[in-house]
Amino acid sequence: MLESILIILLVMMLFLTAFILIRTILYGRAPEPVEPAALAEISAEVVAEHLAAAIRHKTISHLDADRIDYQPFVELRKSLEQMYPRVHSTLRISPVNRHSLLFTWKGKDETLAPVLLASHSDVVPVDPAARDEWRYPPFEGQIAEGCVWGRGALDNKNTLIAMLEAVESLLKNGYQPTRTVLLAIGHDEEIGGHQGAAQIAGRIQAYNTRLAAVLDEGGAVFTGGIVPGLNLPVGLIGISEKGVLTLHLEVEGECGHSAFPPKHTCIGVLARAITRLEEHQMPPRTAMAEAMFRYMGSYLPFGLRLALANMWLFGGLVRGRMMRNPRTAAMLRTTTAATLISGGVKDNLLPAKASAGVNFRLMPGDRIADVVQHVRKTVADDSVQLHIPENAAWEASPLSPVDSPAFRALAQAIQQVYPEAAAAPYLVQGATDGRHYATVCDQVYRISPMLLSEAELATIHGNNEHIGIDTLARMVQFYIQLIKGWGVE
């Protein structure tokens, strides 16, 4: 009897092992072969000079509109006219809210839906306290050590320059796309894009036009190590971006002397609420991460493929591993970050009011209403009032398809310019202008076509932002390939 039970158990174990191995072998899609392309000859030095010139214009966005100096935006536009004469003499140019620009490159067949390439001209400020940490001054556009240095080198004047360089080059060679190509340059992406990209999208919508595809910033061609378990470069194409919600938590108290405090001051009540939110965050979901990994399954090491192919068995292990790292944890859940706090005026005076700003980045599937409900339930204190500031909340953007010709052409352009790289869809963690174009297009993709290391990624909005001049040249080649791919029927 015992022998029969052992035999049955052994057979079951062999069957289970075979089942797991078969799922592992079949996991992921085999990469489609990409035809090599004769890439355009690009002068990296010229492109570098053009980017350096653009960086020297201090097109800084501030949340306080009264602090924005718009003269650098005017001067940047003049510089672009000088650098790209064919673009400005051939394409129709429409200013939007004075400082954003919409270029229209008419195609041979105007019955086809246009495609749009997006960028933005504004940059974030430089922290005055950190200026001495910059290797080269942030607004001098220095070319040194094989790189262009300065604010906007990675975010986002590099794509602005690269796409204009690509169109200038194509015009020089007599190219005209079959379908119309639009170039959109917003001027306020860093503060929400409400006066730039949103207005451009509104203008397109007013003409009852639907776009065939949109490309904006978002992912990049990340070098090995950025994606867990993958040691080769991978072009991550954003097919959606997280929503945003900033909640202000406010608590009122009674003034008085600090020698006679209540059990909890309003600052203490607020601190307890923040602690509860940090300790009880939104639950993780692996669907978006699984889609990314499945797309590049054939490139993954066997152990990781085995775990991902059998999430029914190893799902807890995979989630636990990803949740240990803030960057991969953000791929799985709506994040919670306390970013602002205010309260009190003197050390011996009980505060009459305390407030905090908590920033949430919403996963697709989590709605703003869901997060607000989660906060109320988690804080569980009626003395904590919730307030959503103006323009501080929007839902996660819709998912763009990965089985469309537009996505395949985009992935192909990446792999033609970076033949050593894989390509895969992913969820953009930050906010881009791309979300505004969801009103006029079902296929909005997000990638800045630059080779980017983890160290370089850390310089975006930080110190010593820079980009290699060879990478700049490849970005121009990418836009040329993409325009050719998207510009046909």
C-alpha cells in the first residue's frame, strides 16, 4: 500500500515538474527578426552644437507662473529657426498659447490619419544649493568628455533637437511622407502641460482629427541591469502612464502654550496619519510587469523565466523580490509619498493648523476615487480633512496596443538603431505630455530613443545632466527610421 502511494506521489511530482518545464519553455514570445537598415549619416558634432545652443536658453518652468521668464522661450524659437531652415520654410508652423509650437508636414495622402512626434522645450530649475556640484555650469551647454552637459540634455531638449534634425535631414534628401507628420513642442510639460500639450491636443480635436499614432518621451533604451534579470539593453516603450493624485491632509488644533499640550497636537495627528498611509499602501498587482517580462521572455535567464511562467506557484516569491526595490515596487502598485509638510510658527506655541501633501502615482485600474477611499479608511480619523488642489489629479492613461503595426514599427526602429537591444512595453512611472493626446489617439507610445545607464538616469532633474554625442546621433537616426516607418500608409 505504502509503495503504491509513493509511486503515485512520484508520478504526480514528475507530471508537475514536466508541466512547469513546458510552461517555462513556451514562456514569452520569440523576437521577430528585424531587417538591418542603412542608417543615415549624421554629424554627431553638429547635433551636439545644436543641443548645446538649446540648453543655453534658460527655458525654466516654475509652479509659480509669476516667476516664469518667457523671453528665453522666444530666443530658443529664434535659434531653432536658424538651425533648421528647411523645417521652417517647408512645414506649416502654428504657435499655441504663444510658446508651444505645432509643425505640420503635409503628406502625399491627406486622407490618412496623421502621426505626431512630441517633445517639450521647458526644463526644471536647478537647485541653487547644488550648483557647485555640477561639473559644468548647468546652462552653459558645455561639450566636454564626449558629452553635452546641462539642464535639458536628457529631459527633454535632446528629443526636441533630434526630431528636428531628423526632419531637416529628410527634407534635405527630398523625402516626403505619405501620411502627414505633426511635430508638437510643448512649453510647460514640467508643470503639467495644461497650457501646452493639452491645448495642442484640443486644437487637433477641434478639427475633428484622429491621430494614427503618437510618440512622446517616457522610456529609453536602458543599458543592462535596469530591468531585473536582463543584462542586455532594452528599449522600454511606455504603453500607459500612471495617474497622479496629490492630496492635502489638513488638521486644525487650538493655539496655546506648549507647556500645556493635549495628548496629540495637530502635528502629531497629521504625523500619525502619514505613518498609517506609509505602512498600509495600496496592494500590488503584477499584470503590467508580467506583460513587460513576457514580451522579452526569450531573453531572460532560465530561473526568472521559470518563476514568471508559473506565477500560480511562484507569484508570491516574484512579488516579494520586486517589492524590495523601490523602482520595481513602483511597477506593481499605486505609490504613496509624503512630499510636503507645514505646521507651527514657534517652538513654544501650539500650532493652530498643520497640513501635508501626499503624492500618489496611480496604477491603471486604480481610480482617483479608489485612492481617496483608501486614504479615508486607512487614516480613520475624521479630524484629518482631505483636499485636492487644482490640476493635481488625473487618472492613469489608457493602455495602448502592443499588437498594432504602429507598435511593431516603433520596436523595429529601436532595434535597427540599437541592434544589440531588445524592445518591450512597460508602464511609465512619471507624468508626460503624452497623456493629453489620449483624447485624439488610441495609440500613444512613450520612449526617448537614447541609450541610458542607471547613473545617467539619476541625473534627470538632478545634478550633472548630460548625454553622449554618439547617443545624440543615434537618436536622430531613430527618428528618421520611425518617420519612414510611420509615414507610410
